[in-house]
Amino acid sequence: MIVFDLKCRSGGHVFEAWFGSSKDYEDQKARALLACPVCGDADVGKAVMAPAVAPKGSSQPVSAEAASPQAPVAMAGDVVRLQAMMKAMAEAQRKALEGSQWVGRQFAEQARAMHYGEQERTTIHGEVAPDEAKALVAEGVEVAPLPFPVIPPEAKN
């Protein structure tokens, strides 16, 4: 196995990718199978990497912290942007759940009842297994996954 730091051309995002060999990297690049996991840009290439130099037999081993190169400057900005995006998503979820009622594991049952007019429509949130969520969507019930887990009211201190 070989690991390369790759960098997208448009956003400058640096990310790590593992390949079976250098030839595998070249093959995947030629077939346009590589893409930036942050922005989806397919125009990626190898980024500058610090060489992995093994210590001499007589020298002391280097700690992992000392051996790790500092993150490239482009990565520092990416982390700040990612943190800002996560904070904005958490705030959007908080606002979306204002006035919403926690129904726990009764979510699928109540969502169906509202969909079929058996219960008054209201905003609810709760828990549902992935296969049950797919079944709700297949039935045309309007549901959406939340990006972050929700703590049930009874579990809060």
C-alpha cells in the first residue's frame, strides 16, 4: 500500500488517499476516478508531502508528534471553514426543531397517520430505523434525516 496527499485544483483542499501502488494511482487518475471529498472537484493531483525518512539504527526513535509535519496552510483554512459549516448546520437544525414535538420511536406511526389524514399535521421528530425511513419515503411521507443526533427530552439533565 502507498499513501499520497492529493490536492484539488479549484479549492486547494488537501486530502489523503491510499493506493495499492503508484501504478494504481496513475490508472485511477487516467480513468477520472479521483475526486476531492470536500468539493467534488475531479481535477486532483499529488500534493507536496514530507518524506518518510526512517531513523538510523543508532538514533533514538522519534515520537509520532515530532515526526508529523504541520498541516499545510490551505488545510488550516479548510478546518475553519468546516467548523463554521458544522456550526451553521447545527444552528439550522436547532431552528428547524423549534416547536417540533419529540415522539421518539413512534415517529413512523405518527408520520403515517398525519400523511393519511388520520391525525392533525404538526411538526415532529423522533427515531426510526433506516429501512423504515426508506419505507416512509416510498409511501410518499415527507420525512428528512437530521444531520446531528437529537437527545430525547427525558435524557437531558
